[in-house]
Amino acid sequence: MNRRKFIKNASLTGAGLAVGSTLIHCAEATSKNEENTAVVDTKNNLPLVIATWHVENATTKAMEVLEAGGNALDAVEQGCMVEEANEKGQSVGKGGLPDRDGNVTLDACIMDKNGNCGAVVYLKDITHAVSVARKVMEDTPHVMLAGEGAKQFAISKGFEPEDLLTEASKKAWEEWKVKSEYKPIINIENHDTIGMLAIDNNGDISGACTTSGLAYKLAGRVGDSPIIGSGLFVDNEVGGCVATGLGEEVVKTVGSFLVVELMRQGKTPQEACEEAISRIVKKPNSNYKAFQVGYIAVNKKGETGSFSIHQWFSMTKFQNGVNEQIQSDYFNKA
Ligand code: ASP
């Protein structure tokens, strides 16, 4: 499917956030004629990888790891690393759009089959935030490291610091600075925060999430992506979920944990994602028309689901030799 890019200015009433590269779509157009593919997969063929957005190279890498007998944790880490190294993706890793002061700051987390997890927030100058998160999980007694401490920890583990602000992202930031309007640019792309879930040949589940967060955000802002339970949650007895979109809204509903708990109660991944979106849009005074949130989920059986507030969210799924982008069903069909 061709890469789509729609950019639309709009205000994010009440949120006061600059939303740049993040998936935000304020679709007023009727979507009745659009083909929606609710993803309820009844196959149970492992291994399996799903990821937010159109990231076939990342899911290919993850599947290579799984097919070579690797575990789900290695798969999600290496899959996410593909996009972190991809300078063209302006929402993850190197080349990510900066905050409004020009700093590229990364957030990431990872979670394994045993419920262990690690995260980094406000990480500067290190491309592979997901790998630093894994080191936090495996080599420290902690769950999360932030800022300079996270960077120094990464360097102590052999990560090479480098400038993450590419010419393209610098140019975009300089153009933004002309007006410096602290209001969102509502856009949608086929690429954004990368959240990935995998089930390996043993049937074990792991997940990871990595992002540069909202473009032109306030310095110091951290979203949902590195927050266990919000941007990512895995329970190996039940399934996993990852989120993308306006992180503040995901955090307020502890979205990924909610999806996994709904699956534990018997909902399919699709039903669980729909219910979690409904918790956001049905809040009193929700201004959901001005922001996007999307979830993808997988259960222990290898069934998957995805759902978003607005159209054009998608997931990439690699299962049974097929690596495909699947458009998500969505709430706002008015
Ligand atoms: N969820 C990310 C954040 O709020 C951004 C995104 O997914 O686009 O930082």
C-alpha cells in the first residue's frame, strides 16, 4: 500500500500540546463507504509478529529472529531497532523530530514473558532506545531510567552517543519555529511510534515500544510509550497490547493494561481494543475529534485486533508467511 501522508491543521482544545509527527487525524469526512477490516484472526499459527503502522521491514526482521529459533524478546527488540535506525522515520530513533527547543529525546520500553520490564525516558543521543530499555530490565534492579542518567548508563553499556537530529528533522523544526505555534499539527502518516508484539515458537509473548514522542513537545515531556501499562503491556498468560497516538489520553486510561485485562475477562483482542478506545471517547467532555489513539493487541491464541479513534491507523502483521499492512477499524465514522 502506498505511503499516505495527510496534514491538516487543527486546534487541540484544552490539551495545549504541540503534536507533530504523531498520528492525529481529525477526519470529518464520512467514512461509510470505506472498507474497514476488523482484524479477528482465528488462526493460531506461530510464530507471529504485529506492529503499529506500516513497518514491514521491522516485522520482517522480527520474523527472521523467530524463524531462526530466537525468542519473542529478541524479536521485538531487533524489529524495533530497524525503525530506530531508519532516519526517514521522523517519529522514532535517529531522525526523530525534536522538542520545541531542538532536542531529540527518545522514550522506549520493553516487557518479557515473565513480566519483567525496562524503560528509558527523555534519552538523548542514543539511537537504540529500546536496547537501552532492555539493558535497564536485565542489568539493573530498576524499571526506568531518565535523561542524563539513562544516557550515561547507555554509554557505560557500550552504546555510542551520536547526534540524532538529522538535517531533515532540523529543517522541519526550523520551519516550525518561524511561527512557533504551540498548537498541534494534526496529521496522519503510515509511520509513527513503533509498538511491536511477538509470540515465539514456544508460545511466549514479549513486546516493545519506541518513539521520539510528540514533535515540538515541551522540553521534558514524556508520553505513554515508555510507561508500562500505558504504551505497552504484556501478560504471558493472556496477551499483549501496544498503543500509539496522543500519549496523554492513553496514560489517563492506562490503555494497554486495560486491553490486556479485558482480554483476560474473555474479550477478543478486537473487542478489547474497541472497549479501550470507547473509554477515551466516552469520557465527559472528551475532545476526541482533535486527537488520535490506536491500539493493537494479540492474545495467547495468536488472535489479533486493532482499533483507533480515527481512520487511517494500521498495523503490520507477519504470520503464516504473510507480512501485510492491515487497516484498522475505527470509532469516528460520523
Ligand atoms: N504515543 C506517543 C507519545 O505520546 C506518540 C505517538 O504515538 O505518536 O509520545
